[in-house]
Amino acid sequence: MKTLRALAALLSYPSADLIAAADEIRGAIDGDAILPLTVRTELHRLIDDLAGGDLYDLQERYGLLFDRTRSLSLHLFEHVHGESRDRGQAMVDLLKLYEESGYTPTATELPDFLPLFLEYASTRPPQAAIELIGQPANVIAALRERLAKRSSSYTAVMSALLAISKARLDVKALAALRAEPDPEPDDLEALDAAWEEEEVTFGPGAADAKGACGVEGLSTRLRAAMRPADGVAPPLVHGRSAGRHATAPSNPGVRS
């Protein structure tokens, strides 16, 4: 599904290659036509924002949003396990699931990194991909709310993922995510306090209380989506730039 690969690219660390591929990404989203026009219009604004912005400014904005602020982390298990030992095992399980389905990530990012997860989903048959994207829907919904609060154009990506999945949100799990600290990136004291929080729990029994966010539910449904799709294209953008980030490939375009 080209749209998922395009969304993965839009959530990647801004690079010259990503900016150069703006028209190709736009074409992939419009060509699939699986998103409502209103959502595609919002995505066009983000693409225009990326294509017309200064690269260093774009990278700084991205880092302030997704790297400094824990509540906006693009690592899915960050919102479920925090820094607990369970997160490490969840990573191992998720990577194993990727490999068992014939998908070998080439990025140096952790397997729960949302753009990488979307690239994996894009290699599944359409219905399996849709169901897969629905598993972390509560986290995605929380991210959308937090990005919208900051008037971020990246809100469009989260809206698109929720539109694709049509997942029913878990009221209790979403409420627990909303209750987590969500400091602004320039509030250093609040940021420090947020990073020191205990792992996220939603009641006794992580899998039961976390609903579709939990690693148990996610792993179970990933295993049901193991069948490879025919004619799958390679990943679109594999990571992010120097520092914390991997280098994106030289041509991040969407190919059929």
C-alpha cells in the first residue's frame, strides 16, 4: 500500500532526499485515493510545508517535537512500557515477527519506530495492513491530539492513519494516555520530570488494560498478518539523519 509508505516517509527525519521526493509522495497518496479528500488536503499542507521549508529549521522542529518530548515519541512501546524491561522483550518479539514474515529492516532504528512499523505494514496485503495499523490506534489518537494542540502539520499523518484503520478506540486506554504528562519542548524542568516517570500502566494485567496498545495484542495480530503480499516495493525512507538518526537512502521515492 503506497499510502502507508508515503506516510512513513512524511514521519521520517527531514532530509534533502525527502524534500526532493515531495511530489512523488503527493502522487502516491492521491494515486491510492484511499483517504478522504479532507485528510489528503491536510497531508498536502504538510508536504508543502516540508518542500518549502529550510532543511535545518525542519530538522530542528522535528527534533523538538518527536525526540525531546516523550509524550510525542514515535516509538510505540515508549507509550506502553516506558523504560521498563518489558520494552526490551517487546522489541525482540516485534523484530522476530518482522523477520518471520520476510521483512528485514535496513534502518538502524528500533523496531517500534512508527515510520518503520508503517513500512512493514505496507508490505502486507491491504486488509492485513489495515488491521495492523489499527492495533496502536489509541497511541496514534493520543499523538494526534497532542500534535493538534501544538498546531503541528504532522497532525495530518495521525489523522490519515486513523482514517485508514477505522479502529474503535479503547476509552480507558486513551484516557490513561491523555493523563500522561505532556510538557512543551522548551519546559526543560517538566521534560526532565516526564522522562523520570514510571512505565505506563493501565491497571492490573498489561495486555487486558492496554487494549490494542499492548504488546500482547499487537504481537498476536502481527502473527496473523504474516502472509507476504505480491509485488511489494522496498521501504520508502529507512530512518533519520546523523546523531540519534540513521541516514535516509539516496532516493526515497515511492515505486510500484
